[in-house]
Amino acid sequence: MFHIGKGIDKITQMFFLILFSFLLMGMDGPPRGDDELRMIEEKRAQLTVRVEALKDEQDFLLFQRAIAGSDSKYLLLDLSAGTGTLKYRNRILRTFGFTVSAARPNQLRKGRYSITRKSDGAPGKMSLAVQDIFIIHGKAYSGRQAGENGLPGVIVGRKDLAAIYYAVEQGSMLYIVR
């Protein structure tokens, strides 16, 4: 069936067979494992975001449970809406608007805080310091205390500040929601 003269043809045939096999191997596309790996990474990222949201929600619910049993007033600040609420045992006592001063507004993080210092005096000097992270003061605030320079301020109206100032005490809780 084979002749001596056709041996070169067989070598040529093998060469073309190997050449076409390499060309055909590249036509089936990228390996499927990369797509599956990419999908798994996307799912992992989505689950991580969901877990963080659930942790934040759990922290807020634990805060509410702790406050519900206590006999003190507390503040909730919603940074995205620019509204605050003075509450007592889940009852709303006062709702107020506020703005955050331009000095490092991103420093305010969601979570629970406590009021560490109350500065008394004229309405222009009244303020509440929150764990040396930020201060709550009125629009005409001029009485910066030692250590308050550079801290972001939550600016509240004069009447709202007076109501908050006299309702909360040093050590009262505050929760920031984004």
C-alpha cells in the first residue's frame, strides 16, 4: 500500500496534521475555568458587601436594644439626610436638621459614640464634644475650646441646640447612620 516514494508524503502529512492540530486547539476559546473563577470572585465580593451591611444593621439593633432598657435620652444622626433625632425610649422628642462643617466631613463614621464634654455658656459658646472626634454646636459658635481646633462640627440651629444641650448629659449615647 505504501511505496518508498510516498514516505515523504507521509512526513508531510504528519507535519500538516500537527500544524492543524495546533491551530484547532486555539479555536475553542479561553479555558472555561477563568469564567468560573471570575464568577466566584464576583459572588464573593457581593457576599462581602452583604455581610458588612448585615453587621452594620446588627450593630444598630444592638444599640437600640441597649438604649431601650436604659432611662436616658440619646441622639440619632443621619448623615445622608442631614437630619437628627432626639429620642427617649424609642419615642421621638425632637427632630432637627444639621450640616457638617467643611473641616474633614469624611471623618464622621457610622456607629455608636458617647458625649464626653458639655461646654456651657452663652448660645455662641455652647457645644457638645463627642469622644474628641467631632463637636455639636450652633451656627454662631465662637467658643472653640482647647483641643477642638480641626475637629469637624455638626452645626445645629440655635433652638435645636438648646433643646439637645439641656436634654442630654455627659455620657449620653449617640448613633450615626449613613
